[in-house]
Amino acid sequence: MDSSIVIISLPAIFRGIHLDPLAPGNIGYLLWMILGYLLVSAVLVVTLGRLGDMFGRVRMYNMGFAIFACASLALSLDPLKGGSGALWLIGFRVAQAFGGSMLTANSAAILTDAFPARQRGMALGVNQITALAGQFLGLLAGGLLAGIDWRAVFWVSVPVGVVGTIWSYRSLRETGSRKPGRIDWVGNLTFTVGAGALLAAITYGIQPYGGHPTGWTNPWVLGGLSAGALLLVVFCLAETRIAEPMFQLGLFRIRAFAAGNLAALLTSIARGGLQFMLIIWLQGIWLPLHGYDFERTPLWAGIFMLPLTVGFLLAGPVSGYLSDRFGARLFSTGGLVLVAAAFVGLLVLPVNFSYPAFAALLLLSGIGQGMFSAPNTSAIMGSVPPEQRGAASGMRATFQNSGTALSIGLSFSLMISGLSSSLPTALNSGLQAQGVPAGTAAQVAGLPPVSTLFATFLGNNPISNLLGPSGVLHTLPASSVRTLTGTRFFPELVSGPFHHGLVTVFGVATAMALVAALASALRGRHHTAGPDKPAGSTKGQRSCRKAPSS
């Protein structure tokens, strides 16, 4: 709920702290508000999952709820304005992410401990459905509360966090195996710094640098990518030589664990940027072409994307229940094939599409994702020894969150590269045709495409945002101003360049989904590790050191 309510309320939040996130030098604030939570989660969940194995998963889960509630309250009390106010929000979003990571790192392990193997897929499917229901509620709540007071966007998380904290302390009990041990300081440090540097460099790679539309030539970005990759190599080498490592590399000798995580990573890369691309498609082009004002598009984009959620809600529990009886491979692999088919359908769809066709493709994608998610999670968690489920849950969440962060960087970079080759010419000629002076038109057309993309993402009128600083709108005839700032000028101008970038993004996503389907198909037979195997099963009892391919 919190993630979607913040994303849809970003325009109101930035207006509340009197900061234009699209002004030169301010894009970083916007990106860190969107990606900061995700990056921290990707870096910390393995460590916090391992600590759950050592000190108790329920204890870590309960503490995470309390931290999340306190950070939500601090976010609503931001006393600062401008850049300082943005840094306050980013800092406490990081604190929120720390608490949230304690939840996500241990939740799947707690459910795996609590439910026998014959019910585990169903339990994880219901758990994921509640998360999706929260995302939908966040879209509606954000659309309503942002119009009342931007602080209310964060207030709503406080009672949820307080009730969740009290409820979890009163109702949850430790039912899983604990494995006391020492903290792996070398592994924690090299992984945290390495993964953090790598993902932060990807975040800055989206931003323009030195006249280029993206920042992949920025020495700091290249240095962050190199240093992050090097530290992760050092981390992997160190983990093979430490008696009690943070990252249980031996788990990758279990085929179901390795294949499931590889499929999850590739699927996250394929679908992670899908939401942002669909939002920009709807808010920047389709909804305005159908008469919706730009300011109303964030809420309506969420509503028109509901078929994606409905598909997940329909397929998640059913596939989870059936996978408990027939194994995960059929459902997870078939689901990924459906996801790839949906990407192909989106590839051939015209920019100004017929909504029933668009809704059908979103429903197909949601069904495919629902078929994959719960069975794959159940197979991963059921394949590891009980005393290592916290670490396994954290590793699973790390692959998923890292894939999403990678996908956003990849998707935006591909889209920006596609737009930078054709958008400036289209924008320059279109503005001059409406009487904008050649110098102003050339200046606006030369701005980085990322500003235009995020203007539509935030629900701002892109032309008003681009021409506003020059004051040229006050000098043009009223008819030209109405045309420029209307709901058709920008969408018709940008639809061709945008579709070119969209084809590239969805083409790469299709390939990723198909490779993920292949990895899922190679996971092997139905497998459960530990004493809580399905009734009648005689296999799957061996530990990860003795089960290299079961």
C-alpha cells in the first residue's frame, strides 16, 4: 500500500515542499524518492534474513513493523522545504526501507515454517494477493488523500504500522528452526557496499550527463559499476572461505533453489519496468488523447491498469494450491510463457490502442505472473533446510528487488535512447509550427528526454512544463496556447518516437521472460527439503550439501 500511495502522490508531495523535481539539478531527488526504497531493500534483505535465522524470524519481523511505523510518522512531520525537505523525505524513506526489509526478508520464511508442504503454495499465494490488494488500495487512497493534504499520504501508514506492530507481537510465535552463529562482517560489508554502489550507479545512469541523454559515460557511474562488480566478486570469494557465511552459496547446489532464483531474477528484469512504461504510455499519450486532463491521469492510469491486478488475484491462489499437489514447474513455466506472449501483444499494439485489447493483454500478463509467483516462491523455500529459510528468503527477495531496480534502469535507458534520436526533431518542428520562436523551440527540443518522461509520469502537462520557464506562452495567441497545452498536441507529437522506444523495451522484456521460462523448466521435479515433506513422500530429505541436483 505504501509503495503505490507514494508513487501516485509524488506531484502533491513535491508541491507541498515547494520543489520542482523537473528543474535542472532536481531529477536526482525524484529518482531517489522512487528508487531509494527499492535499492535499500535489495541490499539489506539478505543480511536481515540471515539475522532472522540467528535471532528469530518473528522477532525481526516484529521489529521491522515498529521501525516502519516510526519512519512513516517522521515522514509526515517533514518541517523543511525545497531540497532540504526532499532530503528529509528520502532519508526517512530509507529508514522505512530498513523496516520494510525486515518484514520482506522473513515473511516467506515464517509462512514456510508455519504451513506444511501440502499447503505452502496456497499460503504464499494468499500472502501475495494481500500485497497486491494493498497496492490497489494505495492507488485509490493516494488519489484521494493527495488532494486533501500531502502529509496525509504518510499519515495513513502510521495506524497501519502501529496496528500491525501490536498484532504481530501478540499473534506470531517462533515455529521455525534457529541457527545461532556469528555475524559475517566481511560478507555484510562487501555485499552492502558492492550492491549499493552498483544499484546507485544504475540510478544515476538514467540521468543526463555532459550533453548526453543518459549518464552511462559519467566517470562516477562507470566507477560505481566497476567498484560494485569488483566488491561483489570479492564477496563471493570470501563467502566460500568463511565458516558461517551470510550468503549461503551452498544452496545454489540445489537445482530447484538455483533455477527458481534465476527465473525470479530474469522475470523481475522483464516486468520491473513494465509498470513505469505502462504508466507513461497511459498518462502521456493514451489518456490525454481520450480527453483526460494531464492532472487527472495518475489516478486513471491506476484504474485502467486494474486488469493486471485482477489477473494476478485470479491466478495466484489457484496456481499456489495446484502447485502444492502437482509441483511448481508446470505452473511457473507456463505462467512465464503467458507473460512473454503478453509482451509480444503489447509490441504489436498501436500507441492509440483499443482498450479491450489492451485490457486483455494486461489480464493475460497478470494471470501469467500469478501462475509463476506463488509456485516459484514455494518451490524455492521448500527446497532448503529449515534452519536456512531466513537466509533463503532474503536471497530470494534480493534477486527480485535487484532485478526490478536493474529493469527500471534498463527500461528507462532504452526508452531515453530511442526518444533522443527522434523526439528533438519532432518537438522542434511541432513547436515552431505553433508560433514558438526558433531559438526557444530549439532550446526546449534540446532538453534531456528524461524530463519529458517524468513530466508525464508526474501528471504534469509536458508542454507547459517545458515552455513555462521561457515565458513564451504569455506572448503567443490564445488559440496557439490552447493547442500547445491541450490534450492532443503532445501525445500526437511524441507517439511515433515513444512507440519506437517501446518496441525496444518490450522486445528485450520478451527475451528475458522466455529465458526465465527456460530456467524454470530446468528446475527439476517437485522437491521439499526438511522434515515437513508432503505426506507419502520419501524424497527430498537430503541437505543442500548432499543434494546437488535433486
